[in-house]
Amino acid sequence: MSEKPKLNKQGLLKAYRIFRFIRPYRWSFILGMLCLVISSSMFMIFPAAAGEMANTAIGKGKWSLDVGDFGLLFLVILVIQGLLSYFRTIYFARVSEYGIADVRKALYQKLISQDLVFFESQRVGELTSRLTADVEQLQNAFSITLAEFIRQIVILVLGVFIIAYLAPHLSLIMLLTFPVIVVSSVLFGKYIRTLSKKRQDALAETNIIVEESFQAFSIVKAFTNELYETKRFGKSIEQMVGISMNYARMRGLFFIFIITVLFGGLFFILWRGALLVQSGEMEAGDLFSFIIYTGIIGGAIAGIGNLYSTLAGSIGATERIQDILDRNDEIDIDQYQEDHYIKLEGKVEFKNVHFSYPSRNDVKVLNDISFVVNKGERIALVGQSGAGKSTIAQLVMRFYDTNQGEILVDGKNVHEYDLWSFRRNIAIVPQDVILFGGTIRENIMYGKPEASESELLDAAEKSNSIEFIQGFPDGFDTVVGERGIKLSGGQKQRIAIARAILRDPSILILDEATSSLDSESEKLVQDALEKLMRNRTSIIIAHRLSTIRDADRIYVLKDGKIAESGNHQLLINIQDGIYKNLVNLQMDSSQIHAN
């Protein structure tokens, strides 16, 4: 749970910086504010005009107007106020819609530009909540809350001046209640803001549950945990409802307090005003106007207290958004330029590399790893799970930095390359292929979005995908479904290979690319992989003998170290060797399955 936001100078300064997104639309903001102030000021004419109309009706009017003229005055004010309200709404809508759209884009760009460590330390549902709930709260502040807050302040200030002019004695009595109401409003507002934040966090927790269960939907089904997930979600919802009800009760108590004080004061002022009218010190119409102004001012005070808590909650949301926007990028998207792209030869060298994951520094994953992969060579990494095979692939892609040692590509430390240009030279075909929910065309083109139709067809041909793609009624425009659910494992794997072919990488990483396929699919995928690996530096992580036996060198990892190295023929002849044992186990397993 994120830390409770505090309304202090530092928080306000941080929140103020969000106004840079409003700066391009500042004239709309200024015009909207101008319409708001004029409209609110004109609204304050109504009570005075109503009281003066009553005075005129009994022959004691001070304005040079007949009773009939007041009808026209009210009509003119209403029409002008209606027009001002319309333009105010349009101007503020322009500011909030366009400004918040810019906030959303900037926030998403900042999130998508973070490194892998950031996403490992965050939950997807919580980040989604930042993009949805927090930004929505900010939008409401810009489009509704802020304007209403300023309107109430204008009404309050003008109202105080008007009643002080109309009836100094009565206004003094009324104003004596101000400190109590304002202080109480602020205190209530702070407490309500705390409850609002707890409710927001509880809502984020429910979003996380939904996100996780939907992402792992097949696992939920496989383990028949629909009831478990339903109960988990229900418990989270109940907790949120409990917080929400407490929030509602506190707001209710706040309203009880305000209404009691306001109406108590209103009736007392009405009684005192009646005595003044009876003694001839005040006109009945003026008392009527004074009572209306008192009610309006009281409503403004109550509104300010409520709006204050809402704005404070919005400031908390703004702080959380700003914290993300202030983070450093792993890749500066704004600096993407095709002319900075460099084509690497593909020679990879590890020199005495030591590594531990940032989330568990106490566990050493790689310990003094050194090897060289020359341009166009194929190496295979084998070993038990947790030996460090995938970690080596992640270090090649610069998902993490080494603790000690260095990684060289084409003789230069990887940190000397621009990260975006560097990664453009790498493609990966993983075991668990992740496809987007769009079309086959979109998923293949993900490897090179600017590719031509002929390049797309060539990639599909080389990956042995063209036949099954053309077998679909919609061909390349076939929608694959969420995470490619409508395709088989072999089809998804070949789409991933087509994506990698289209990228035309210098360095290719195959991470258990055929381990979960049947024999027929494996043959098609293996043939596609052979075409893909041709003349490319390839790092193969695999268990299956068919995938690794033709590698130029095989590195056997054990406990984060290279225990054995050599080609297949050399390693298979090592008596009691780790590699030989792995091959024998695999062959025994194959014979069991065959029988």
C-alpha cells in the first residue's frame, strides 16, 4: 500500500508541476476561469434583486425600477449566465480532455520506458490503477472540482462583502460562526481524505486480483480455482465496501454538523432580523436578501470543506503520478532515431561475469562466467533449472547489469552502445510465446513495424507459417485472441520465428523454443529455426538433443558456473560427465514414451 499523501508545501509543489500539461491550453483555462468568475458574480445579483423587488412591491424600493422591470432583469441575467456556463464547460472540457490525454500518454511512455527491475518490483494491477483511477481523479479535479472550488470561494468572498454592506450588525453575528465551521471543515476534510485514500488503495487491490486471475486464466481453469478466486475477489470487495461505508458515515457526520450549525445560525439570524424590521431599522426585502445570502454563504462553506477533501485526494493522486513521471528512463523514446541505428557483427564475449538479481542480492546466480561466441556461431547452454541459462540471455539483452566482470559485443563493452540501437540487433524466440490480441499480421510485424508486404510474406514463408496462415479464412488478418489463445503451440512458435526473421537480428536467442511441442510441430519449427539461425550469432537454451547437437560449442552450467564445454561429440565422451548424463536421461525418457 502506498504511503498516505500529505497536503504540505512539498506535495503542493510536486502537484503544481502537473500544470505543465495544462500550459498548452492555458488560454482555454484562463477564459474558462473568466467565465466562471463573471458567472458566479452575476449569480450574486439575484438575492439582492429579489429583496429589492420585495421592497419595491411595498413601495420602499431604492432602485429606479418597477416590479415589472425586475422580470426583464432576471431574464437577462439568466441568459448571460447560461451562455457563460456553456462556454465555461467547453473551455474546461478542452483543458481537462486534452491536458489529461497528454498526462496519460506521458505516464504510459514513462512506464513502458522503465527497466525490467522496475516491473519486477511492481504489480501490474497497481500500475494499471495509476493509469486509470489516479488519472481519472486528476481529470475530475481539472474539469469539475477545481472550477467548483473557485466558484464557491468567489461566492463566499462576494457574499461576505454584500451582507456586511446590507446589515453590519447581523453580518457580525453570522461571521462569528465562521471560524468554527471552517476549522471543523478542514479537520473533517483531512480525515475524509485519509479514508478516500484507503478506499482508492482497496480498489487498486481488487484490480490487481482481477488482473492476475485474468492473466493466468488457463491456470485458474486447470486447477479448478474459480471458487477460490471468486472468494478472494469477494473478500477484497467486502474490505473495500467496509472502508467505503466508513467513508460515507464520516461524510454524513460532516454534513450533519454543517447543516446543524448553518440552520441553527440561520434561524437565529432570521429572529434577530425580524426584530430589526419590527423596530424599523431594516427593510423586509433587505432581510429577505440577507437570509438568502446567508444560506448561500453557508452552502459555500460546506462545499469548500467537501471540495477541499476531494482536491486533497486529487493532490495525492497527482503526487503518485508525478513520482512515476520523475523516474529515469531506461530508454529515451523521444531520442529514437533510425539514423542512429547501428548494425552489429554479433561477436559476444563474457569476461569473468558475476551476477545476482537485484531482488535477491544474497543469491549468486552466475559466478565467474567467461566464454566467446564468434560472429555467426551457435552455442548452446544446458543445465538443470536455475543453473543460470536464461540469466545469461537476459544479460546479453541488457535487461540487467552485471555485478562484476563485463560483456563485450564486437569488442566493445555493451554499455558503450545506445541501448535502443543495441537491442535492435537482438531477437528472441521464447518457450512461452507471448502474442498480442490483434491479428497475425500485427504480431509478425511487431518485429519490424515498418516492414513491407513482401518482407512479411518472406518471413512467413521462411518460418513455415504461410501454409497455416493462408488456411484461415482471413489469412494474415486472422485475430489470434488474447495471448494467441486461438493458435496452437506450434503455430504460435512459428509466428514468433517469423517475427524474429522480420527483425533480421545479428544476435539470436532461442530460449527452450521447441521444448513444449509435439514431434510433428517440432519438425516444422526446427526447420524454421535452422533458416533463422543461418549466418547469425545464436545462443540456444535447450534440453532437447535435436536442438543442441549441431551447436559449435555447448556450455554446461551448474550452480552458476561453466562445468563443461565443448561440442556434442567431445562432451558425450566424457566419462560420468554432466552433459552425457543429461543426454542419457533424455534418451531413456524418449524410450519410455515410445514404449
